[in-house]
Amino acid sequence: MRTSRSETLVNYLILGIFALFALAPLATLLSSALGHDTGAPGGVANFATAWTQGHFGRSMLTSIVVSVIVVVVATTASIMTGYAFGTMRFRGSTPMFYLFLLGMMMPSEAIVVPLYFDLRSLHMTDTLWAIILPQTAQSIAFGTFWLRTYFRTSSRELAEAARLDGLNSWQTLWRIVAPVGRPSILTLVVLEFMWTWNEFLIPLVMASSESLRTAPLGLAFFQGQYTQGFTLLAAGAVIVALPVVIAYVFLQRHFIAGMTEGAVK
């Protein structure tokens, strides 16, 4: 179907209005981060001041370590479980998949207290693993659901041709199916990184040491120090949000392709 010129202009006008609504808060935040306030030197120097006074170097490093481990482990496990549930039939596959769905639908607020006591009994609270393991489990639950949908709709001819060439299921997954599904996998990577980076409740409950604070926790404690001045707080918010923005900018083509892949099929 071909659209008329007037219809195209209307579509762009509507998208432009929604883009303004989305970008206006970001522009306000960036403008505030570059402004002058009590204790803020003004301009780009605000970011250096916020970085130093808020100790964001340590909290950002913790968030990077946690996010990388969660994304790598969860993505690898999700590829294997998604492939198994999407292409194989075995006893108990349906109840097991519903169990994964239950893990995806269960909010952190409902499980964080019993999870804390479980980890405390294992002497794992106030450690990096107490932050990593719960988020890895949550990401695997969603990743299994996400990639199962892709593998169920992926080209079965490729898998059958690989088997005729003598490849087993493991080789077919990593040599044939997974490379073809790179947009869906990279979309999952972006989503998992964004959720892990922005997670607030689990690090707050599981780790009390200042050295284990993640970037959102560091920003929250920084807010407690600077309740009168908004400029340095805005600069800190920009610093915390920057890694997610960079990840999306570099992977946006794959992200959009992965989001629209199912609709195209």
C-alpha cells in the first residue's frame, strides 16, 4: 500500500509531537545539569563536581560489573532454554515453561523479603552475588520467553538442512540458528542491560555496604546530600543514565530490527 503525501505529513507531524513530549524532560534535565546553583560551578564542570562528591566512580564500576555478568550469563542461558522450549518436545516442557513465565510475572517487591532471608541463611547477603543472582534469574525468565518466540518462528529449513549436514542440536544452535537471530538476541541484551542497570530495590535490600552501591543507589544517596540544590543532582542523573543511552545508540539498529522481526514474519 502506498500512502499519499498528506497522510505521510500527518504521520510525521504526530511522530514529531510525541518526540517533543519524550525529549522535553531530557532537555530540561540537561539544561539544569549545566546551570548554576548553590555549590555548583556551572557548565560542564558540574559533572566533574557531581562525579567527585557523589563518588559515582565506585558505584558506576559496581553497576558495570553487575550488568555485564547478568547480561552475559542470562543471555547465554536464555539462548539455550529458548531454543529447547521453542524447537524441542520433551516430557514436562509445558509445565516447565509456565514456571519460567511465573518467574517473569512475579514482581521483585513480592519476593525480595523471603529472598533476603534465603540468601542470608547462605551467608550471601551484602555480597556482589546477592545483587547478581536474583537479577540473573529474572532476566533468564524473560529471555526464555523472548527467544522461545523467536525460535518457534525461525526458519525450520535451516535447522533441518544443518541436521542433514551432520550437525547435532548444539552445533545447529550456535553455528546456524543463533547467528541468524542476532537482532532478537541483541534486543534482549539491550533490555537486560537497561533493566539491570536501573534496578534499585534488589541492591538496596541485599547489600548495605557503601562499596556495593550501584549507580541508582549512589544517585539516591547523593540526592539525600543535595536536597537544596537541583543542579548537581541533575548532573548526577545524567551521569547515571549515560551508559544506557550509549548502549542504545550503538545497538539501536539491531534493537529496532529485533522488535519488528516478529511483525515482519
